[in-house]
Amino acid sequence: MRRLGEQLAYSWKFLRHPIDGFYDLRFSGKGSVLSASVLLVLFYISQLLKLELTHFVFEPFGLAYTSPIQQLLICLLPIFVWVLANYLVSCITKGQGTFKAVYISTAYSMLPFIYFAVPVALLSNLFSNAEGAIYGFMNFFISAWIAILFYIQVKEVHGFEVTETFTNIFWMLFAGVAIIAFSLALFAIVIQSVNFAVSFLREAIGYV
């Protein structure tokens, strides 16, 4: 537990020095699968709190028209797709990062949201609709920070040059879309197969 606490405490230093942070996560044991998983749970909780605590002017429905399971899929499914696409593309393009390194570094890249999404949600209660641009800018800043960390992640974890990084990010995004499309198609085929099997069995039993 002490080691886990140290790994989670390292997150603040990671935000201040992300390039060194990605190196330490990979080579110095500053992060682990357990600490990364804890951060993803905190990311999910932060999303729920953000929806609930944001002023109704900016988030009129809150959690009223969603569910924890739905938010779980919305939050974590894209992250796991990114991790898989990141690793698969890096294998083809001779990236140096392992699946474990990609998973850990991706979780730590979500730290801006984990640290600041809830405070921004609380601050939104001080704003009126006329000050919505301020609220929008703060959310944009968090998203842009995460995007920059994702860029640094691909570059540092896999050892790519600048141009290689942009090229590989493009292919990772393409692979992510392909993974989602393939998963949806496979899911549809499985559902149709199950429905066919159930219908066949009912008819077969009906003739007995």
C-alpha cells in the first residue's frame, strides 16, 4: 500500500514534468498497473461528480438521464480502445513501448481531468449564462492539456521522432475507429446468430 501511495503521489510531479514523467513511469517504476487502474477509477468518479456538480445552466440534465453503467462505458471504453490501438500500431511501426507501459502512461495522461474537472464544476456554480465562455475555456484547457500529454506519451513511450509521432497518432486514431467498427459488426453478428439459434430451437421443439 505504501508503494501504491508513492506512485499516486508521483502524479503531481508527473503533471509538472511530463516528459520526465513518462520516462520514470516506464523505466523507474514510478507507476504500476494497480496505480493506473486506481487513476482510471478516479477518472470515472470525477466524470460522475462533474455531471452532478456542474451548474444546471451548463449541464441541465446532470445524472438524471444517464446511468453509472452508461457513464462507465463512455469514460473507459474509449481509453481501452486507445490503449489497444496505440499498442497494435506501435508493434507494426516498431515502437518501443510495451502494452503495460501504454496502459500505465495512458492512465496518467488523464490526470488533468482527475485533478481539475471537479473544481471547474464547482466554479461553474458561480457563473451565469453570460460567463459561459469562461467555463467553456476551462474545459477546453483541460482537454487540450490531455491531448498534449497523449502526444508526449506516444513520442516518449515509443521513442518516435516528431514527424513519426504525428504519423503514428493518425494511424492509432484510424485503428481505434476500425476496432470500434469491427466490434460493433461482431456484436451484431453474435446477436443475429443467437436470435437464429433461439428461433430454430423453438421451431424444432414445436415439431416434437
